[in-house]
Amino acid sequence: MSEIGKIHYLPERIKGLSELALNLWWRWDRDARKLLRSVDPPMWSATRHNPVAMLRAVEPSRLAQLARDPDFVAAYDQVMEDFRATAAGEGTWFREAYPDLSSARPVAYFCAEFGLHNSIPIYSGGLGVLAGDHCKAASDLGVPFIGVGLLYSRGYFDQKVNLDGWQENSDEVFDHRIMPLVRLAGPDGSYRITTLETSGRPVGIGAWRLDAGSVRLYLLDTDLPENHPEDRQLTYTLYGGGEEYRLKQEWILGVGGVRVLRALGVEPGAWHANEGHAAFMMVERLREELAAGTEWDEGVSRVRARTVFTTHTPVPAGHDIFSPDLVRSVTDGYHATMGVDEATFMKLGRHPGMDDGRFHMTASAIRLASHVNGVSKRHGEVTQELWKSMWPAREVTRVPIGSVTNGVHLGSWMSHHFMEILDDLWGPDWERTLRDEDEWEAFREVDDRRIWEKHRHLKKLLLRFCTEQARQRWKTLWKEAAHLVGAGTLLSSEPLTIGFARRFATYKRGALLLSDPDRLERLLTDLRRPVQLVFAGKAHPADDHGKRVLQQVYQATRDSRFEGRIAFVEDYDLHVAHRLVQGVDLWLNLPRVPKEASGTSGMKAALNCVPQLSTVDGWWAEGFTGGNGWAIPLSEGSPEEVDSHDLQALYELLEREVVPEYYDVDQDGLPRKWIRRMKESMVVAGRFFTTGRMVREYTTRYYASALQGRAEHDDRPVFADPVFLDQGATLATTGSES
């Protein structure tokens, strides 16, 4: 288990600090954060807000002093009381809304990545952060919920940008002693919880426990001494290696995840696969049904009735597809344990529009889930169109795929500076009580100066953070002074500051604004109304096109024409993201429509009174009101024509509306119109775009039915694809397409 209890002497009076540090609930409870910070403020900052690392480093004399401090002890007692109540799920929304399900078996949420805190860097971007926020909201609402993922012992990758602007990737082995993890033991007392076969040999799987409020995550690990050296590396890096490496990770996540839960005695009542990476979870449960003697049709129906599947990918190329030979090698005769032939097993992943026999992870997930959804209204419609071939006799609007628009976890992403304003509106416990949507209207009445001063303070914190980041990297990595300019050390707190931070995929068009350097120079260096740009983000290690976009951005940071008004913050993670979404003046999002499924970064910014300028895609298609930001009008044509149109529209909005409004101040020195837009951003995000709303929607629309084993679309055959019926496979089908 974790060694936190062996760190230093923890006085009996405050020994609960170790338990608190091992549960990420502290991350979104302000009183808990304040308590932990007060243990040793300099060490808290130095460890990047990691209480496990801090408690390993703090002096024993300091702990003894705190145990005698009546103010600290009183605060400690209150935090621990709240912590116990959260862990017990007392007085939660779920218990009140679903009293008959209050003792239900949990929803098991499978995802390839989880982003809960920067001290556990097992995420690459939006998918993982959403999964982390989903877990936190489930805890807040009291939904019986567990997470299943992989513990990547070397994370995604650490980003370093060389002097040419080319992203370099490096791995860093984690020190589990400073992570809030508890290692679990199997039935025989060893760290091997279960075993699965892949590529001709058994692979032992271990597991670690990570707690987030009342939600428990099980993170799988193959780095065990008894495993083959190649197999020990299977959980080293997130999305690392080639196709075989990725498929084996998904095999471990899905099949291994189910087996680990069984071995630990955890019996879920419903199952949620977050993206197609987790589709093998459904296949393994089908194998269990068949092994127990259930007929194929009935087994599939049972799996489907208790399964929710969420897809996040709006373009065909973004889905995982594997060759028959690779699937055959990795699954290693698994079909025989199901009692079916290989052709039948392979057809679980058959895409009706592809004739090459490849195994399509999303297709298999859709076939084995009754409850299927996209992650925004627009994405739901795009997904219906994308997967219509699975239901050839239906109109697009009748394809049984819905949508639940993503949200972000309010307690994790809203700055405590703005939370204090809401304390005055609703009382200090408002975060623990569901707010009616209309109550957010009261925020419009908050004094403009108070809003503006809070924001300017957060902006200064961002700039201070950029400087400190540059100082640390100068100390450890950088050798050229040009790095310092590109890191934002020349930025100041007065100019309009625009933020752009996300994965550097080409469709997100991170360098679009840089495409007209002369116009950009005029925009940034205007003597009376200057503008600054702050970029951050990583390109996938295998995405050279994305790396070239990042390179273009980085090289612009060193262009003297722009006077140091463009910055790139290296090694983007949750810690960096919090500073950016809270401190910039405007959030920029420029995906090619309709390739953005949701785009939650804009929601995070909006919860901090930061307006957004974006194309009308993802959440912005339903979140844009006209008063909370700006929208680039839709256009048609080739990608080049669309880019040209969007670039022109972007500059016109910036030059004619955004910049003038920001600098339009009254006699009190306040930009009143801009502040109204800031308030509208907060109101819209708070009312509609939090994970509190999102998880309630998942529960009422999907989880409650799945926990009771009720299928959402009972009229739908198990395999609507007519290709199945034409091949004479050993595969039963039920019903007929209506």
C-alpha cells in the first residue's frame, strides 16, 4: 500500500491528514484545500499542490506544532467531518431522487485515461479530464460509481520544445510514494490480481486504488516481476507505441478490467464505456454469459441492457480499427473461450461500410450497448449520420443514438475568487446544494468593479505563473535566452490577453490566427489597444502534422515583429490549464466544423467569467447566446476555402468588435460591456455546462435504466447489419429491423 503512513510522525490528533491526502476530494473542497495548504505553504507550492508529497517533506516539528494549534485543530475537525459525510454519501441527490436504487450496485465507468489531478498524470487531454470531472460529480451527487482505467507508470509524455520549435517527448518514471495510490493485493496475497492471455503468453495484471470522494478508481498495471519484459511495458505510456501496443492496452483495459473487478469482489450493476477504447469490456461480459450457459441472443441482450456507451469522435478516421491478423494475435484464441468460431468473434467489430474485415472498436461497442450517446447536441446529430449504416432501414433522425452534452466540474475549475462572490449570493455551503438554473441570474447583479478586480487579480497570477514556469525551466532545461521570451516573460497585465490551449491536432487549427502575419502584427502591437496571445498544448507523439502546427506557433513567439506578445507555455497539464482558463481575457477555439465533439475548455473558461470566440461547433453550437462571446459564421467549401473564410471572419471580429469592446472603458475605468459579457459567460456555463447537470442527465436517462437492466431500445435487433445475415456465420440474430 501507499507509504504515506511511514513518512514522518503524524500526531494522533491529526493523523487523519494521511487519509485526507489519499483521497482527491480535497481537490474540490475549498476548506480541505485551505487546511492542507496551511500545513506548509511554501512546500505546498513547491510540490504543485500535492499533499502526499508535501507530507513526506514537511518537518515533524511542524506537524507537532499544528497538532497543538487550536485554530488548525478546529479547522481539521470540520474538514474531517465533511470528508466522512462525503465518503458515506449522506444527503445526496441520488438518494433523494432514486431511493429504491440507493443500495444499488455501482456503475462501472471504463476509460483509457483519467485526469483528476496533475499529481496523477495518466491523461492526455479532454477525454481524460472529462472522465475525471465525471467521477467528481458522481461523488458530489452520490451516484454509486467506480472507475476503471490503466496506471501509466510513465504517463503521457513530458513535453520539451527545442529551439526550432519541434516538440520533443520524454518519459518520466513516477514515484508512487508521492501519489495518492494504494496498491491492491489479489486473493493469494500477491500483487497479481488476475491474468489474461495475449500473444501466446499469460499476462498478470495488478491494480491500484485511487479515491475521489465516494468514488473509487481501479487502475490496472502489468509492470509485475513475473511478467515477460515486453508485457511489463504495456502500461508504461498512454497512447504510446504502435497499433499492437494500443490494442493490447485496450485488451487489458476491457477484458482485464472486468476480471480485476470480479477478483476483488466488485459487482457492478451497470457498465459505462467512455469511448471505443473500452469496448472489450462488453465482449468479456458476453463471454461470461456464454460460459454460464446463456444462449447467444439472451447473453447479448443482458449485456446490452446494462451498458452505456459514449462516443467522442465525430470523424471516421478517429476511431480505433485493427487488422484481423493483429486482433487474432492479441486475442490469442479468446473466441474459443466464448464458444464461438473466429468469424463470429471478428464480426462483433464489423463495420457495415467496410469490407476488409478489420475490427472496429466503436462498432462493437454500439452493437453491445443499449444506451448510446454523443457529447453535445450537434455531435449527437453528426454521430447519427456517421453510424446510420448500422441501421440501414431507418431515417437518420431515428437512429437510436442520443446526446448528453459534456460539462466541467465546477468545484475543480472555478476559481475560489469567484466562488467567494457566490458565497455572498447563496451562502457558504452552496457548492453542496444543487442550484436551480434560474438562481444563476442573480450573478448579473454583482457589482461590476468586484468582478473586474477579481479577474485582473487572476490575470496577474497567470502572468506570475508564466514567469515562474520560465524560471524553473531555465534552471533545469533551457540554455538559450530565446526560450525565456517565448515563455511569456515579456507579457504584461494591461493588454487584452487571448488564450488557446488544447491538443495540437490539425483540425483544431492552432496556427490559424498566425496565417496573416502582417495583420497579426498590427493587431498585437497597436500602441493604444495591444493584444497578447498565450498558447499551450501537446501534439500526439505520432502526429507530425500536429507537431508542425505547434512548431509554427512556437516560432511566432520568437519573432521580434510581435514584440514578445505571443507566449507558449510548455508541458501543458492540469496545473497549467487552471491558470490559463482563469487568467486570460478571451478564450479562442477554432475547430473545423463539425470535427469538435464538445470542447470543454471553453466551459472551464466561462466558469471564470472568460468569454469565448469560436466556430459554431461542439458545445458552442448550443452554448452561444450572442452575449457570452462571439461566433464565427458557418461556411462551406473546400478545407482551404473554409480556412480562408474563417480567418477573415476571425480578424474582423477581433478588430471590429472584440478589441474595441475590451478597451471601451467608462469614467470609472471599467469596460462595462465587456463585464456584462463576462457575467453572461458565467451564468450560461453555471446553468447548463457543469458535470453536475451532465451526471444527473446520464443518471435519469441511462444509469437508472441500466441499473435495473432495462434496455433503451428493445425493438432494435442485436445485429442490424445485413452483412451478418449474408455470411452464414455462427451467429444468432433476433427480430427484424423496424
